[in-house]
Amino acid sequence: MPLTLDDLMRRARQIRHETTRRESEDYLEMVMFRDSWDDLSKLFGAYFGAPLKGAGQEAGDEASRVSDPHGGISREQVLYHAAHEEAEQVAMIWPWSDGKRMTVKIVQECR
């Protein structure tokens, strides 16, 4: 049985993190520890497949289009994306310069 957005958010919240900044049925923003990157990448990979933009890559037109409403995406950040008939879903991993933390956002926008 495929993961749902609710499953994705629930499982993300179970990964070790520092704090939840904001949470609703279609938005989750957390500060996570950098050592959780592998667990988070596996979870996002299981739901979204390969990232639309990986760490160290420049954002293409599609990555910019889907990330701009949520703060954009820079070279060191990772972006996952899925387009469904009824909604677009985005997950973003933004590593902090301290090397210890990262901001994680999961967003669903209904069309």
C-alpha cells in the first residue's frame, strides 16, 4: 500500500528532531538534526522518488517554479516534488550553516 501524505508527515515527525515550527493537515515545518538526513532522505525517496533538485545542483526552471512560493531553493538544499491531479506536494531540506541542523518543510497545495 503506498504512503499517503498523512503517513509521510507522521513518519517525518517520528524522526529525531529539535522542534516543530508549524503543523497543519497540509503543512509541516520542523527543525531537524543533520544526522537525521539519511532517515529523512529514505522516507522522502519512498514517497516522492528521486529529488527534483539534489544538494549541490543548481535549480532548474521546474525546481524554481515549485519552490519559489515556499522560500525558493538554493544550491545546497534538496527539493522533492509530486504533482497529482488534485494537488502539488513539495518537500524541502534546507541545511543550516552550523552543520548540525536543517529546516524541513512538507507542503501540499490544492489546485
